Amino acid sequence: MGGCCGGSCGTGGGPANRPVDYRRVLRLALLVNALMFVVEMAASVQADSMALRADALDFLADAANYGISLWVLGRALEWRSWAALAKGLSLGGLGLWVLGSAVSNAASGVVPDAPVMSLVGLLALAANVSVAALLFAGRRGGATVRSVWLCSRNDALANVAVMMAAAGVWTTGTGWPDLIVAVGIAGLSLNAAASILLQAAGELRAARGAPSR
């Protein structure tokens, strides 16, 4: 398939209204992620949850990513691949930040508020599943579209993990499940970042006519 919307976004070869529809979906995804960032960051402060805070920052990164995707939609392959590289680097940076924060908070002894974690995790899951369903058709597109799908998929998995962490905090009375999930979210971000960067680098080589190794 091609690099955008399954190969026809802004390049011909598909329904005339498809690019417009995909832009509409991206705008909705951007709005949902920006709203959830505000909600989840506020809840993370109230609940003293590192997992919620990591997930909130992931929503912020995704909102920025959707904005970039809107900007490059229908542009040349090289532009889309550079945008995907930027998104991969942002995901990688987020993952490293969460890892560092989890290590620095491991000795704090703070026990998060499990009910708040559960409620907000469920709300975040509903938001991400809705966005992922809308973007499902783009999961095999180029690096830019595929990175959007990977973000939504990984966010939904992270939301489930946050709710599992809440159950762990409730059961054990410690903050370790919260920290473990924070590290897990970092791992998802780093894995997605590596996948996006590898595909984007390959597309850049193709766009420049350089032979692949």
C-alpha cells in the first residue's frame, strides 16, 4: 500500500471524498487526545499516580502527532516520512522520560488513589478505542498513517494496564504496581518509536532514490 490512507490519500486512485473524511477523523482524534490530556493530567495530580501522568503525556504527544499528520496529509512521501521521524523521536523521548521519572519516584513511598486511577483509566480506554476504531483502515499505510494507528493501539493497551495497576495498588496497598505500569507504558512508547523510525527511514531512502541495504 501507499504512504497515506491506504495509498490514495491526496494522490488519486480512490474515492474523491476519502482525503476529506480522513482529515475529519484526524481533527476529531486531535480534539479527543487534547481533552484527555487535560483530564488525565489533572487526575494524575489528584491521585498521585505516575502511570496516569505517563498516560496523560502520551495523550499530549498524540495530539501533537495528529496535528503533524494533518499538516502532511497529501504531501510528498519525503515530507510525510520526515514527519514520521519527528513523531518517532517524540515517542522515544517520552518513553525515556517516563523511565527516568519512574526510577526517581520508586523510593518516594506514595500510594496512588486506586479508585481515581480506575475511573480515569476506563474513560481513557473508551476515548482511545473510539479513535483506534476510526483509524483502523490506516493501520497498513505509510509511516505517517501507520504511526497514528500504532499510537492509538498502544494507548488503549496502556489504559488497560493503568486499570490493572489500580487493582494492584488497591490489593497491595503500595505504589509499586503504579510504577511498574509506568515503566510498561515507556516500553510501549519505545517499541512504537523504533518501528516508526525504521519505516520512516526506509521511506526516506526510497523517496531519495537511494538503494536499500
